[in-house]
Amino acid sequence: MAEGDLFDPLSPAFYADPYPAYRRLRETDPVWLSPLGLWILTGYDDCVMSLRDPRFGRDGFEAILSAQYGEESEPGRLPRSMLFRDPPDHTRLRSLVNRAFTPRVIEGMREQIEGVVHRLLDRVQGRGQMDVIADLAYPLPVTVICDMLGVPVADHEQIRAWSSDTIRSLDAIGIPSDPSIIERGRAGRRGIAEYFRGLLPERRRHPRADLLSSLIAAEEQGDRLTEGELLATCVLLFIAGHETTVNLIGNGLLALLQHPDQLERLRREPGLISRAVEELLRFDSPVQRTARITNAEVELGGKTIPKGAFVVTAIGAANRDPAHFPDPDRLDIARADNRHIAFGFGIHFCLGAPLARVEGQLAIGALLERMPRLRLAGPERQWRESSTLRGLKALPVVF
């Protein structure tokens, strides 16, 4: 096998099933320097270390992203979001939105989210068939995050394509890619930012009890948030607030339907839904990889990773590491001690994890309760062309 065959994240085979490639890489070279100059980490311990060790940072992405996306001279260019910042800027920005996503706040939204789930299922209940992605997995988190940000739900289709293009362009970070994908990603990010910019004047005049109004109040204090940072935060929250949850619901339900024993057990024991969602997150993680840049030389796995290196943390591979998850390729909805890293680790741990968990529990639980004869419609699956976020284009089912 040629060196490059170990890991080809842009191949259709990888999109369809990345786990054999992860296993080969983890078994043969878990700290792998790829032909593209990327360091790929596939072992759980190495991945966790890279996510919490301050020698692996995010600030170095500024130059890479500017070069990749060619935005240096664009008028009104947004600053990088907290996703690409290190402390103290990351700490300042995260603290402004953290209180909106605490487990206690999200639990207080459970009834509201459950109502959205059932309204969406009411629309399709009489059909006997549905596309889980289009009819539930996408509109549910978009409706919720739009409500949190004070965005009219009627506008969510307008920014759906912008979000999709922005997400697709994430694969281009550090990897040579089709220039049209990069350009669509730039246009998508600009489109979402301008949409939120257009909401600001009215919201300044008439604040509401929503997250956007809270961010505006912080921006108006002058020393906590600039308008550019406000808009960059809105772009991040909108995209991150729904993209991963779409994949959690879609990937998770597909895994259950492909493992009838686990599906039936969850029907018999609905109290397992919280543990089941954690296992679904581990088994087919919505976010497959993230990255860091070393700000110091690091010894890892008997190799020296130099300062300034681009390091890919393969979350999907770490979550199938047999050293931490016995029989890792087996779906077990009652798996104990499930310390997956589907939401990351360390200071960049996913802000919206409590929200995604509740949305996943309520959506999957309602589907199994309301549709006892739920089954897949046809054998073909179309996966989105992304090695960063793993998700289905559609999931047709009958019931």
C-alpha cells in the first residue's frame, strides 16, 4: 500500500465509510506525517492530549485561513470567530455566550424543543414516509437556534445554502481543494454575516429576550465585543447550532435502523435514550476531525512534531480506539463509561453540546415512539462530501 493510500479524506470511499481508513492508520502509524505535510493523530490518548495541551493552539490559523480564503483585503472582513482564537480572546468571547447554553438553561427549553419535534412529525405522520433529514433533522435545530438568536424562522431557508457552502469549505483548510468550493464558502460566510448585519439596526432599537440582543448589549459597552466579533459569533452560532445536530439525528437513526437488536432494545427501554445518544455520538461522530497548530516542538509517539505544524485530530478515529472502547465497531446503546470526544475536549469543548444532546434525545425518542414500524426505504445512502462533518444528504424511511 502506498503511503498516500493510508488516508485520503477527499475520496468517495472515505465519505461513505471512513472507519477502515482510520483503523489502518491507527494500527500502522498513529502519529502520521502525510504527504501533504499534515500530522494526523488517530489514537484516543494522543487526540485528547492535542485538544487540551496549550502547546497545540488555534491562533496560528489566522495566516492559514487568510491565505486559503484570500480575504486579507476584503472590505468589512470579519475577524475570526472564537473557534479560531486562543485565550485570552477565546475566553472573553466564549464567556459572552456561555450562559445561554448551560445544561440548566437547555433543560428549561426541553418542553419547547419537544413541541417543535412533534409539530414536525405531525406534518408527515399521515404520509407513511418521510425524509428524516429534510423533515426533521434539519428543521428542528434550525428552528431552535433561530429562536435563540431571534431570527425569523421563515428566513432559515434563505441562509441554508450559505451554511452548507461554508461547511463544505472547511475541508479546504490545510488541503489543496477546488477553488470554487473555497469561493462558495467565502460567499456563504459573507451572506450569513450580512444577513445578521441587516438585523442589527432594528434589534438595537427594540431589544428582545434573545441571544442576539444580549450580544448587541455587550457590543454597545465598547470594551467587550466589537461589531465584527458580534457578527462572527452569530455566523459561528448559527452554523454550529444546527449542522452537528442534523448529523447526530441522521447518523444516529441510520445506525439504529442498521442494528435492529439495538433499535428494539431502545423501544423496550426508552429510559436508555440518554446513554443511547452518547453511544450514537461515539459510533458515527457528527464531527470527524478538528485541527490545531503547534506553538512549540512536541514529542509524540516517538516522533518530533515541529513548532508551527498543522495537526489533524481525527475525532472519528479516537472514538473507535479499542484501547478505550471495547469492541469499538459494535453499537451498544447501553455502553458504560463512554468517554467519547465527539464534542471535542478542553477549552474548545462544544458550547452547544447540552443543546445537541437534548435535541437528539427528543427527536430519536419521538420517532421510535410514534412510528413503531419505522424502517429504511431502499439500500442506497448518499453522504455529504465532507471529511470534517459526517452526515447524510437524505435519509428516506417508511413507517
